[in-house]
Amino acid sequence: MKEFDVFTIKSIYRDDFRVRGYQFGEGEKTLCIVGAMRGNEQQQLYISSRIVKRLSELESRGMLDPAKEVLVIPCCNPYSVNISKRFWTIDNTDINRMFPGYNEGETTQRIAAGIFSSAQQYSCGIQFASFYLKGTFAPHVRMMETGFEDVGMAMKFGFPYVVIRKPRPFDTTTLNYNWQIWNTSAFSLYTTTTESIDPVSASRAVEAIIRFLGVIGVVRGGSAKTSVQEDQGAGPLVVHDENLLNLRADCAGFFETYVKAGDPVRKGQLLAILTDPYEGTEKSRITAPEDGAVLFMHLPGLAYADTSLFRLIVR
């Protein structure tokens, strides 16, 4: 393993800003893995650290192809992580809305440019992403429909779902989109949480990465065999984002749920209730309009009118 600075900004008043990278193997630039892009992405950073540890162990046992290069960037925004702020500490801009970056631009544009100059060299790219809404997910792989997406490769991770969505104008400045445009097969992996760690979900993500590395020939021998998706039989379900059922709150109140992300649901099943925050009385019931499964669920607590509470995959 080789540890180095992918990108650095000199600082006058505090330690320099450093984006650290961990390189395994040399030669064919095969895979780049990017972890926490935002300061609140604890789970994404946690998974990346587990991957670095796992790859170090495999490398020490000679189970990695030394001619295939893998780069892991656990954290792209350590300043924001240090103060638990989601976006850039100074101007609240989002690094993942600055790609492919600009070396002479604003600070976050320069960071994006520095990261992308290394990341774009690899034939495959994986980002541990987070959603703009607070909630929990069923583990899945997400891709943008750019014409360069590789659904077959996305299914190799062994996650239960592959979600494809059409890019919107603001998506054109994300890492995933620019990876694809610059001829990198790009995949965004979502696990259950963002602002807290989930070791079980993280372990599944690490297994999925090792499984994928076995498919592309980086991990050799039995080390690539994992338990991910063994119980799914027919394999991952491919769904399009526009076909997801979005269930919104019809009023404000405390959100009390009876299911969790990943659960199968039946038509008419009670998913949650909204209760009056002052009087404790029931204000609304949320039921499943069709058979399916919960892909996304809002975090229990206060919910406001028109909040997206559930996103359901319809069977």
C-alpha cells in the first residue's frame, strides 16, 4: 500500500487541507473508490476505512493482482468532517456539485479539479454517496442514464437493487456524471445510514466491493467469494427512479413508522402514522398503495407537510 496526498491546499492559520489517497498495486488503473464527499457522511468514511483495511490484508497475503491499480480516497472534505458540517466550511458550497472542477476557480472547484485529475484516470469508479433527504435506504447501486451506464456491471455488486435515473441539469456537475462522460464506468453505492455508522450495512458494502474486485480481476482466488446476495436467487432488481412511488406527508406531525428500509410491503399495509405534536392524537395514516418494498424511509421524528416519507419499489 502506498499512502500519498491526492490534493493539497496550503493553509495560513491551521493545518494544510489534504485529500489522502491509498494506492494498491501499480500499472493498469482499474478502480477508484471515493468515500465521504460531505462533512456529515460518517458511514461513507467508515466503509472506506474498512475497505483500506481489507485491501491491506489481502495485499499482504498476495491476493491482489499487483499489475492492477486501485485508489481509495476515504475523505474529500476533512475540514467539514472535523466540525460535522455537511458542506464546505466557508461558503456552504457542495464539492459534489463542482465537477469536473476548475483549477483557477473557487476553493471547492479547485478541490474537485484536484480529485478528478486523479479519479478520471481509472476505468471504473465507485462513490459512497448520500441522499439530499435525511433518511435510511435499502442498500442499492445507483446510476445515471447518460448513455454510458453499464447496468450489467452494476449487478455484479450483488446488492438487491440497481436504480437508474435520468440526470437533471444540476447532476451534470457531480462526480458520477463526469466519470461517465470521461469514459469511466461509474457507480454510486448507498447503504443504510449517513450521519451514523451501521457496521452490518458497512460489512455488506465491503463484501460487495470485494466481490466486484473479483469480477474485474483485482482480487484473486477465493478471497473474492462473499455471502452478498446469496439469498436473492434471481439477482438484483433493476428499477428506474421515475417508477418509484413517492409517499408524502399530507400534514405535519410526529412520524411514527411500522416498517424499515428494505422491508417488503403489501397493498393496504400500515406503514406509519402522523400524530399531533401538541395533543398526541392521530392526524394521518400512511399505507402502501401497491405491493412492493421500501427503498427509502424518512427518519422518525418530526415531519412537515409534503415531506417525502417513503419511496417504494413496486413489484
